[in-house]
Amino acid sequence: MATNEFEKGKKFSFNQSIDYADKAVISKHILKKEIGNITLFSFDKGEGLSEHTAPFDALLFISEGKAEVILGGKSHLLESNESIIMPAHVSHALHAIEKFKMVLVMIKSE
């Protein structure tokens, strides 16, 4: 069965595993399981995700670049190697101050 996930047991780099695309957001599943997902994203400068909520806490790790993360109406500027936990049911949005890459870890719970 074909999978969209990264190959297990093989070394990889977050930043080398995804490219940027003009005026686009790209995502790749690192792992996608019933209990949660780890997803790699790239955002071109000026791109973003509009305000939304999620039913689970999520860890956001910036691996390259700079992004504005808005949580519950409060702005947070994150740069390479910085992280933030986005709480479940709290509105959030993302905006690329410059091109950036991020890893999103969502663990589902009841």
C-alpha cells in the first residue's frame, strides 16, 4: 500500500525535505496516524492560514524563517528554532513575515 509518509529508519532534514512554491503553502505528512499527525509545511512570504480552531492541542516548531502566529487574538513572532503550543479550541492564524518552514505535531485526545 502506498503511503504519503516519510520513510521509516531513514535520516532526513526538515528543511531539505520540502521546497517553497511561489504564492503557496505546501504540506507533507511526516507521520499520519489515528492518534495524531506530524506535518511539515512551507509558506511563501505573505502566505498564511486564516483564523480557525482545532479540537486538539498542537505543537508548532519553526525550522526556518519567520512567522506571525496569532493565538486567541494575541500576536506571537516566531523565528527559526522557536516553538509554541497552540491550545485546543483557541482560534489561531499564521502569517509568513518571510518565507518559513514549520513542523506541526498534533496528538489527538478525547
